[in-house]
Amino acid sequence: MPRQLLAALVAAACLLAPGRGVAQEGGAVVDLQVTDGETGEPLPGAMVKLDGVPRAVSDTLGRVLLSGLVPGRHLMDVLMVGRRPVSPEIEIIGGETLALEVVLDPESVMLDPVEVTGTRHQGGGGSAYHGAGRYFDRDAILRTGARKLSELLVMVGVLQPNGTMRRPNCRPRVYADGILIGGMTYPMAPPAKG
């Protein structure tokens, strides 16, 4: 008798579980390709929700395969930080595969302010070589016309225009206006005092 009761409970649970019976008998499938709106390349790491429930993350090829879905209309959300979300309404039919491509365009993201603290090193004015480095004060940085730190690092020869280090085994210690940016864990001489 306990074995029959257990079988009845399992059968009841399968029938009451949302979508379980449909998934095993002709459930619908969505084959999704997520691509970058600028390059057209596959976009890994995009979260896919179906009817508000997180279901998957796109793989390294930008692919997501959702199977065993309940046929009918569904709202799909495809989200990624730094990308404009896309929310198509889809209709899927049991036993069929819906092939779908979603294109995510870049979108600026406002980040919360970050408080930066550092120590000020007093050095000579302008740009100068001191020991193992080259140091720029505020006026020297402004004179370069660089609008981003990456532009400045390319101008002074630390980075290549593609963003890679010119000498991969050399890691610069970056001071901006006498304040250390980032924390390097190896010793490096601070600027000499004027």
C-alpha cells in the first residue's frame, strides 16, 4: 500500500506542477541568438527571462536554447549591463522550435558616485622623469588635451592605441595630479620632492 500511495503522490505532483506535463509532451522550444548591435558579433553573458523568470544566460557563441516551454504568448526579456534591454512578445507552438535573433545595442549606464582617496606626492612642476617613471601634474595633464585616462596613457606611450600595454611585463603606477590611481602591490619610487 505505501508504494501505491507514493506513486499516486508523484503522479499528482507531475500533474499540478506548472508546465511539466506540457514540457514532456510536445513542449515548445526557443533557439535564441544574441548579437552585438554595433559589430553583429555573438554576445555572451546576456540574461534571458521568460515571463519575468530568469531562464538562461547566453553562452560564448551568444546562444540560448530554451526547451520544454508552455505553448502560447510569452514576454521575453533579454538584458545585459551596458546594453539597451529588448523585450519581444513571442508566440510559441508546442512541438515546434522558434528561431529568434535579438540585437542588443550599447547604452550608457549611470553609475553611483565612487569616493576615491589617495595620498598626494609633491613633485616638481609639469612633466618630469623621476627614477622609474614619468609624472604629470594637473597643468601638464590639461595641456595634453586628453579627455580620458586611456588617451593620456596612449599619448605618453604606456598603452598602444588598441589598449594593450606596450611592455606587458611593465605595470605603471599612475598618479593623477599627485594622487595614486589604483593600488599596485610592488614598490616603486614616488616622485622626488621639488
